[in-house]
Amino acid sequence: MQNTPPSASSTPARVALTTGDPAGIGPELLAKLLVEIAGDSAHDVTVFSTADELDRAFQHAGLVSERRRVEQSANVRIVDTGFDFSGMPVAAASEAGGKWAIDHLDLALRAHEAGEIDAVVFAPLNKSSLHLAGMHENDELRWLENRLGTRGTVSELNAIAGLWTSRVTSHVSHRNAPMLITAEKVASVARLLHTYLVASGVPAPRLAVCALNPHGGEGGKFGTEEIDEIVPGIAAAVADGLDVTGPFPADTVFLRARDGDFDGVVTMYHDQGQIAMKMIGFDGGVTIEGGIGVAVCTPAHGTAFDRVGKGTAALNSMRNAYEIARSLAAASESLTVR
Amino acid sequence: MQNTPPSASSTPARVALTTGDPAGIGPELLAKLLVEIAGDSAHDVTVFSTADELDRAFQHAGLVSERRRVEQSANVRIVDTGFDFSGMPVAAASEAGGKWAIDHLDLALRAHEAGEIDAVVFAPLNKSSLHLAGMHENDELRWLENRLGTRGTVSELNAIAGLWTSRVTSHVSHRNAPMLITAEKVASVARLLHTYLVASGVPAPRLAVCALNPHGGEGGKFGTEEIDEIVPGIAAAVADGLDVTGPFPADTVFLRARDGDFDGVVTMYHDQGQIAMKMIGFDGGVTIEGGIGVAVCTPAHGTAFDRVGKGTAALNSMRNAYEIARSLAAASESLTVR
């Protein structure tokens, strides 16, 4: 485990940006973000796209008049990937859109491997498009894990309003989740959350761990995973020097976290954290692909096909994804745990 | 299934009140409630307690000066149960407290069986006290079910800010919940929620049903309970003429419900609903013991031993429990479903 705080480097983090699914609101969010940061030397971004896609992105964002200024800014580098954008659907899932999203994300990762950028932000992907394009993994994180050959623990992390979560299980059935909860996994996912919080600028993160069962199992009455796995997992993380407490019944721990008692919550299954986090705030949420040795972030929302091209898509989540990626960038090499 | 709307009776609903665990904040909440409604002919309450317990209740509430007025009000009937209150602990779980809570609740149910009251509200119970007193059921609802010989479907219902939930499974382990989710149970728990919402004054309740698995199972990729049980259960409820839609992924359906798209949400497991409901509002929540043929309600919060006797315990949930019990009282006989 690495606890390196973010370096106070004088040069800004170099962040790669991709448009995600080109049929969704991703391209117009990218355009909005570029308009905000173009010309500000605190920012250094590299955009992987094409002239055609950017034409549409700035049109959809209602920001055509800003495009020239953005492209002439010294802190915005646009890499024209030369991919064929002709006939790319709007506001619909497609194989072409899925392939575009994957191929551009891959180019951003290559740029990281070549040492040219420090972090990656991709705009929202569309699961149907990805499946049509042949992605067989259950989620983007598994794809990234395979693409990068990650060996350590990975977990999708979620952040909203300063509160972060990690997951011991994620895109698996309710029925299968308990079998995947081990003390080792609880400890490593706590370490992962700690590592990311430190990297993002929280020097001594206070972590809570959720119970799996209602009322925390009531001493084994409604399930024994707390006793058998979660408590030993917490003990292992504490033995490493982490500030980790629990297990807490899941229906009240998020109230305490929201009220500032904790910086992060280790969840046992997908909806446990996601129900709470989306109640805290849908707009502004960020997904962080945790444990892959490079800072990769994306807005928590989807492609919102019903809002494409209306200029109304809110930038909050995309902006927050970019800001978190920047904060993590200096620590990218430490973003793995055993 | 009964759809009888609440009758516009000219005589107020007769509501029995008990103090719950005498060591908690229940007695003082009862005193506060009595002070609010004493002398108002729109209310008709019967309190099961003792002079000693009420002494302490009004002291803890800081309302000793109001007691005489309350006891002389025509609309407040106090039944002195003659139980021995001497040495009753304060702010601690005990066998005596658990036994007191059970015995007084039992007296209220007897009064209902004798036709003397229409609904019951009990102040918060304490699970440890109940266990010490020999309650072996997993929760109060199972105890009530056994006590009353209920044959139909039961479900704990939760209400906060006008939104209600019911549960297909409740106090069981995460691991066992999927086995208990059947199409028949989904349909009957939807009917139960519909029945209670109608009885409480919502003429045409709009119900949403949660999926069990993350992302609603993604077409069977992460679990098949949606396909095998939940969708057929919804279809059965719809065939009965209910307005029921779903299954919806659980991490977004509560946002829609909170924003007014639904009056009720059928949940698949305890924390699915409770995480969301407690994020919507901890203060003011009500638990309704659903399906037992008599309106029985209680505040959603606990005995709050750390706040006993400070006069600071908020009345909101107790008041809301009383108001929901009143609204359900006229329809008590219809509060069962097959």
C-alpha cells in the first residue's frame, strides 16, 4: 500500500479526455469542459477525437463560437485520431459508437503507457453499444483490468459531495455476492479506498465498513458474514494502520457518512452503496476505476440519449470527474493495492 | 383484497396508545402527544399505562404542569393496568422493560378484540429488552402475527414524507433472501401496499417494484429473479387491476419515488428500502405492521437511551404514527390480503 500524498508539482497534471459514446451527451460535455479550461495554464488536456466529432460536439453544446478559441489554446492539445465518423448515430446505441468509445479509450491508455499523459477521463459510455461492439466483460473496470493486465485488487469507486465508496462485490447477482465476500477482499478494498482518498488529498481518511445483512446480522441471527469475514477483514486493515471501523448496519451508516463522520464507506454489494449515493446526489457523482495503476474517472451518469443536442446536459459530473482525475494524477503509480 | 376508502365517519377513530419500552423515550413521547391532543374532540385515545409510569413520562417530557389537564380531558381515557413499575430501569434494556412493553401491547390488542378501540400505536420497543423477556420471533411483526393468528400476507411497511414501502423479505440474511422471493409473494406484498395506501387515503396508488439484482439483473446477466419471479408477480398484481410497474433498478427508483412518480415502492429486502427511506428522512418515519387486520403503527426510530429524560426527543415520528393509525382505523377490517 502506498500513502503518497498528491505532489505539489508546479506543472499541471496532463489529463487525456475522450468523448465516450459519440451518440450520447459525452461529446457536448467535453466541449463544455474545454470551453471552461481553455487558456487557463493550470490545466493541460489532450483530447482524442476527430474534427467531425468535435464539429458535432460544439454544435450540440451550443458553443460553436468558442471552438476556435479552444483549439488555439496552448493548454488544449487535440489529437485527431483519423477515425471515420461519417454516419455515426445520434442518441442511439450502435456498434460503431461502442467501437469508437473503446478505441479512443485505448488510445488514451496508450498515451499513458507512453508517458505522455498522467490521467484519463472518459465521457459516458453506453453498455448496449459496448456489447454490440463486442465487449464481453461485465463492466468497464473488468475491461480496463484485462487491457492493462492489472494484478492487484480492483473496485469501482464512487464519489459524490466529498464522500467516497468502494465495493467488495459489484456487478454480480444478489445471490452470488455473499460467496465473494472474504476477509482478504474486505481488507484489500478498504486499503484501495484509503489509497485513493489519500491520493485525492484526504491525508487521514476515516473509513466505515458496511455490514452485509439487515441490522448487521444481529449477532449472527440473520447471517454470519459479519462475524466470519467482515470483522476479520476490518481487523486486518486496522493492523495495517488504517482508520477503519464497522461493520455498521447499512441503513444508517450513510447518514453518518453524509453528516461528516466518515470520508469513505466500504460497501458489500453494488446497490448498497449506489442507493445511498444517488440519494445524496445524482448530479455531480463520479465513478473512479480503482486499482488499475492509473487515474481513470468518468461521470456517474449515462449517455442520456433523451437529452442529446439540447445544450442542457449538466457539466457537474464531468467536471468533477476531471477534477478528481487531476487530483489523483500525481499519485497514479501508487493506485494499486495488493 | 379490499379497496375500501377511509370512511368519513363523524366520530373520531379510537386509538390505543402504549409507551413501548418504559426505559426509553417512548413514555415522554406519549406524554408530549397527549398534551397536543388533550381537549380536542377530533381525537379519542385510550392509554394503557400506570400512574407511576405516567409520573415519570411527564417528568421526562418536562410537562408535569400539563398532566392534570390531560387526565381531565374527555377525549383521553387512561387505563391504569396496575402493573408493578417499581424499580423499572431508565435508559437501559431489561427483562422487566421488555415484559412491560409486550404485556401492554397485548392489552391494547385485547381492547381491539373487544371492540373498544380501532387502532394501536406503540412507542419504540427495544429488541434487547424483548429478547430478555423471552420474545423469540425475529421482529414485532412476527410476534403480532402469532398473537393474532394472522393467515394472510404480512409485511412491515415504512412511511416517510408520503412515500410508503413494503418488503418481500425482511429480517432474513442477504444469502437467504433470494430463495424467499416468489411471484406470489411479490404480488401479495404489492396488494398489501396498495390496500394500506388506499386505506390511508390515497385513492389510486401508483406502485413501483424494485429489482433484486444490480442494474435489475441486466436481462439475466447478474441474476434471474427479475425474469423468473418479479416480472410474473407484477403481472399478477396488474391483472388484479393494480397500478404496478417495474422491476426498476433499486439505485434510481427511490429518486423517482421521492420526486413524486410513485406513492409506494415494493422492495425485495430490508436494506434496499431502508437505506433509501432513511436518506429521505430519519426524523418522521413510521413503521406500519402490515397485513394483520388491525392498524398498528410505531415510530421508525428506537428507544434512544442516550436521550431519555432530556425533553429533547422529537415527536415527529410518534405523531406521524398516530396520524397514520387514525387514517387506517376506519379500514382496519380490510387490512389483510390473501
